[in-house]
Amino acid sequence: MTDATPHVDPSTCSDAVVVGYDGSHDAARAVRWAHADADRRRVRLVVLRAWSLKTAPRLKEVDLNYVPSEDEFAAAVRDSLTVDLVGVLGAEATAEAVPLAVHRPAEEALVEASRYAAVTVVGARGTGLARLLGSVSASVVRNAQGPVVVIPQDGERGR
């Protein structure tokens, strides 16, 4: 991380189970595992969605000449994440989770969150092209400042 300004609120992630979510099947598996782990630990579940202007949902009902603020984009990402989480966890569990939208690359956001989290959870592969361990999960494993759990793909076993 090159920027000294925090992008992840320490109080949000402190002693929580933090899981990265990018909409992929592997990320959904990681969210379900992280939810169960947060229950076991009796701590908060924080579901982190990193975003950029290219990956943020487009705001509806906005004039084409209007440029939304970063806060408006972040709210749209949080809203989209919450909708996704209802499909992954169900409405009751989603109501207890903390959706966190972070405007920076996923690996940087997750590594920063790992400074405060009880554990950081990632799926083995995301939406990218990496084959075994995705580039984000590999970067988090290499650079995290706390424990990391990598949830394997369906059918994979730890070696």
C-alpha cells in the first residue's frame, strides 16, 4: 500500500471476520464459510467489496450529464452487495453482516483490513483468469498482517 490514508475503518474490521466478495461462486462459498466462522467466534461478519469506477454499478435514474460522487458510487456498491448477500446468506443473516464498500484494489483493501480483523477470508479464485490461487488471494496470503483462510474451489481438497 502506497497511500498512508486509511481506506478501511479500523473500528468496522476490528476483531471481526472479514471476507472478500466479488460476485464469483468462490467468493460466495467464502462468505458462507466466513459467516459460520463469525458465528463460532461470536464476532461481527464484515463483507468487503472493493470497487473502482469500472466495476461500480451504474446509478439508475441519473441524468447522463450528471457525474455521481464517490459517496454515491459507494452507496450503490453497498446496495448491490446487500442484494447479493441475501442470495448467498438469506435475509436474516445478511441483516447481521456489515457490507463494506472500499474504493481501491481488492488485494490492497483486504490486506489493510487484515491489520484489524480476527481473520481474513478469501475464495481461492475470483472473477479473474488465474488458475489455482487467484491473484487477489495469492497477494492477500503473501501480504496479510493477520491470519488468512483461503476457501478452495468446489471439489478441491487441501494438500
